[in-house]
Amino acid sequence: MKKAVIIGGGFAGCAMSHQLNLLGGWDVKVVEASSFLGAGVRTFHYGGHPYTFGPRHFLSPYKKVYDYLKKIIPLELHPNHEFLTYVEKDNEFYNYPINMSDVKTMKDYDVIEKEMKEKRTEIKGAIEARNLEEYWVKSVGETLFNKFIKNYNKKMWLVDDCKKIDTFNWSPKGVALKEGSKAAWDTAISGYPIAKNGYDDYFDIATKDSEVLFNTKVENCNLKNKELTLSNKVTLDYDILINTISPDFLLDQKYGELKFIGRDFHKIVLPVEEVFPKNVYFLYYANDEKFTRIVEYKKFTKHKSKSSLIGMEIPSLNNGKLYPLPFKDEQMKAQKYFDNMGSDVFCIGRAGSYYYGVDIDDCIRQAMIIAEDLKNNRSQEYVVPGKEYQFPELKKLQEKDNIKI
């Protein structure tokens, strides 16, 4: 029986555990630093209200992935969910992402329309832009960029200038604004678990045939010898290693530490049954307030209560490695790690892939494709994100910048 070790028992780690167990012939061990599975998608309670750290509804264009998850934990479709952005300059809430239905209602629409007509001749320039600001300005003009994008992204990524954000494949909505409030999600399946404990049952089912080592950290990685030394002084050997944490850890940060943005997360219970308008799940704030968004959890969980739980998120450099930075120098640094890990190491999930665009469905999809490759004895040559089980969006970026794949 072949041996697989999975570092991290979040959604990506659990999905990989399940796929290997379904495949059969693998002795699977999951090394989890905390006392529970699921990481930020685990359901907790505050004031009787169920919540997750960072609300994770299931949003995906992949029906195969949706069908797989629904067979394990029943999901309720949420086809009418909406997000709003507050623009203080207008003192208005607009649908997020930006769409033409709202743009036409703005008092400065004549200016916006003029800018957009001028910029429509620069679509190629937007696609080939050097940074996030140039991308959006060449897509929709300065007025919409300043209203929706500028301040939000400065605080989201903790930068003083959007020109420092020099990748933007994760932000494709500016080139072609659509009509209607759900324009960004018109090809996606949207849902959330029906169970009161959210996704928790999935984590248990996905790992029931694996050995889970809770409250255990990896202290040292010897990729050459295929060995891991754990915090309990146990040594594990493996045939394949699945990594779901920052990839720089595996090589002892030899090329430098990869940077992430974390979150300060605040829970607020309010003495009203409903806070947001019907079907509105998120409120984004595109101004100079410190927080980026707030969420009303019962929109997802359908929890019944006379009060309502609100979650507020504030970007932080010190609280968690949640969001990989969309900077070319960081992604090229990550590539150095990927290039030197060998054919038996797979990095998946948002942190492991070092790619902001990874969500729940992508974690499952990555695990499915890796399992299929193992089943068919396909080549295990490891490449940077852009491999089939990772993401073509980043591959385009790498090809554009002549980064070796």
C-alpha cells in the first residue's frame, strides 16, 4: 500500500483525503495543527448563531463538483443572492460587481459614459495592462475606478497605490460590464449546506478512512528522503506529499518568505431579526473605512433567531495567512519553490497553490484531478500553478511574462 501524507486538514486537505480513499490502495495520514478539521470553513457558534470564519458559500461553474459535494452533504441552492457596495461619494449602495444597470442611474453617468466610450477602444490595452489601476482605468475609466476599485483594493491588499498590484487575472470583471445585479455569477451554481453545522459532516466523512493527527505540526521537511518530522518527534515517510499550507515552508523559506494578507474578524450580534435587504448576503465598502466587507450569516445558514449575527472583516498583516498577494514578484518566488519540490509533491488549496482565486470548488476539483492522474499512472512531473489540476488563469499570466513553466 502506498503512503500519502497531507499537511493541513482544511477543505483542500479533506478533499484530497477523500479522493485518495475513494481511489483505494493508499495509506493516508492528515497532519492538522489544530484540534479540528475544516479550518476557516468549520462551523462555530456565537450567541447561538452558526458562522464560519469568512463566510464560504459554495459558488462554482463546475456541475461535477457540485454534484459530488451534494451527494455527501445536502446543499440548498441560493440562486438569488446579491452583493452590494457602499460608495460614500454618492451615498448609495450599488450592486457588486459593477454593472451597467446601476451605472446608468449614477448622477455622473454623463462623465462615466464619455470615459467608457473613450476607453472601449483600449480593451486590448486593458488586457495587456501593467497593473490593476491601468487595467480598470483602461476598461471603464477613472470615475468608476475611483468609486469602486481604488480604495477597496488599497485596503484589501494593504498598499498605498493600486499600481503596486501588478496581476489582475483574478479580477476580470472590468473589461465587459454586464447588465443586471447578478452579472458576475450568471454562470455559477450558488448554494450552502442545509445542515445546521454547515460543511462539518463532510470533513468527517472525507477523512474517516484516514489517520488524522490533531494538534500536530510538521517541524521539518526532508523532500529528498521523503520524510517529515512532526512536533511529537514522530517521523513520517511518504510516496506522495499533499501540501495545503504556504509552499515556502516545505523548503525552509530558502528563497524568502511568501507574503499573505490575514484578517481581523469581528462578530457583532444585533437586536433585530433581519439586517440586510432580502437576498443581500454581503456588503462591501469601497471608501476609507478600515473594514472591507460585512456579512449577515443567517442569509447563508437560514438560522432562525430574533437577533442577527454580523461578521466584519479588517485586512491584517499579522493575523493569519489567508490571501496570497497578487504581486508578480511574490508569484515568481512561489514558482521557485514549486520548481524545486519534485514530482511527488502536490500543493493545493488557496495557500498551497499561492493563488487568490482558489475557493471550495477549486479545492475539490484539484483533488479530483490529482486522484485521476494517480489512477491512470500519469506523469507526476510537478509544475507551477497552471498545471491541469490548478489554474489556467495563472498560466496565461506566466506565459505573458515569459515565466518558465
